[in-house]
Amino acid sequence: MPTPDIDLLCLGEPMYEFNQAPDGRFLGGHGGDTANCAVAAARCGARSGMLTHIGDDHFGKSFLELWALEGVATDWVQTVPGGETGVYFVNHDDDGHHFSYRRRGSAAARMGPADIAPEAIAATSTLHVSGISVAISESAADAVFAAVGQAVETGTRVSFDTNLRLSLAPLARSRALFMEIASRCDVLLPGLDDAQQLTGLTDADAIVDHFLHAGCPLIAMTMGSDGALIATEQERTVVPGYPVDAIDATAAGDTFDGAFLAEWITHGDPKAAARFANAAAALSTTQRGAIAAMPGRDAVERFLAGGQP
């Protein structure tokens, strides 16, 4: 198997998406938080790849086609004979968007530590995992911890988006597992709502203090329309968001992750990366769907230069 030379390796579960259109029909597409991040990063110029299992079904094959089209490396993607790729449905109403999942026993949930090849971790500069990667099964959680452990040993940076899902794991378990990963990661990418639940704190500054004291050197916490709080031990800054006419916030946080990491890996400036990522996330909400709505670098740069979404 060839060794990929990539910037960002995303470990987690791809999921096929059925997103409700205004006429009530469900349109097919692609999603899954770390898979979204991989595509968002690729569209913003990073060399990204996936480490995952997919089913040998139509949905799994469609992901392979998508990743080939997007330039996402699949050297570490395994197709599981008889396995199924998870799916989810998105409904929209006046209160926003709502998800229904069909993922129990998915191919990705059957990953384990033995599926984490050391050469995969060593071949990338940054490993990205999420709270969902940890929560979909005990064996998947073990796989994440094996990957993070290998990354720490080899000097590969670790990125972690908490992406808390209490429907998958109770809060007490999530707190314990997530804080252990946070203490070992190089950049933490929580949403404010998640962070409040995980820490029991409400104030944004107190929350980032909590994570910094746990050992994470860089926090990029998204706060919806209020932008993103970037914090290190030396300084902290709120990078403002961008107002747009949003119609679907599906995967906006994942778009932020991919765009932020693509920029941060390139130049190392987290504030500039957050500015770029805020614009990318805002643009993603102006269309329906997860991956379908993610902008490329040219679109983000035009928007930052004063263009319209």
C-alpha cells in the first residue's frame, strides 16, 4: 500500500445524507463530521485523507467516488464486506435543522485499534478526530485513542473537535474521554454549547482557561454568529463572524474545522486561520447540504474581498 503524503488525516465515520428540500423531497448527498472536515480542507487547498471503514454498499462506493473527485486520499479507507455505511436524514422547520440517524453497527463503528496503521499516522502532519469518532462504539473509541497515542509518539499534531452527541454516549463518559484527548491534542475545536456542557461552565473565557489548564495549547472555539474565540496561554482574541442569509447550518462547524486546519497547517497563524474559516462556515450556510454546500478557496477569498455569497 502506498504511503500518502498528506497534511491532514481525518479519522471517523462518513455518513450518507438525505437532506429535505423545500418541496419536501430528500436529496442525497454526503456527510459525517470528519469526512466533512476532510473535504472542506481539500477544497481550501490542503492535502487531506480519510482513515475509516465504509460498507460495500452503494453509499460506501459513492464516498470513494466523492473522495476521488475531491482529491481526498483513501489509502487508509477499508471497505468492509457485508458492512453498511451509516446514513442520516435532515429535516427543516422554523426552529432550524433536525437530524435522524441510522448508524448502529455501521462499518465505521466496527473499527478498532488494529485498524490504525502506524505508517498512516506517521505520514501526516496533523491527525483530526472528533467526539463522534469516539462515541460511535467502544472499539472506535479504542481506535481513536490508539491513533492519538501514536500521533503523540511520532510528533504528529492532533486536532480534536468535541462534537458532543449525548444520543451516542452519556455526558459523564463523554467528559472523561474528551478531556483525556483534549489534554493530548495540539488544537481543540469545540463549539460553545458543547464546551459549556462538558465543563459545566458558562463564561467563554473560563471555558478556554479550563481547556488550557488541561494541557491543550491552542483553542479555537466557535460561538455561532459571535465568531470564534482563539486562545493560547499568551493571548486570546474573538475573531468576528460574517452575517449571511443562512438557510441550512448543516456541517457549518465541520466546514470551519477543515478551513481552519488547512490555513493553520499552512502558515501557523490561528487568528488568520479563524478569519478564513469563519468566512467559509458562513458561506456553507447559504446552501443546503453538508459537503454539497462547502465553498472552495476561491469562493472564500472573493467573499473576504467583499464579494457576495
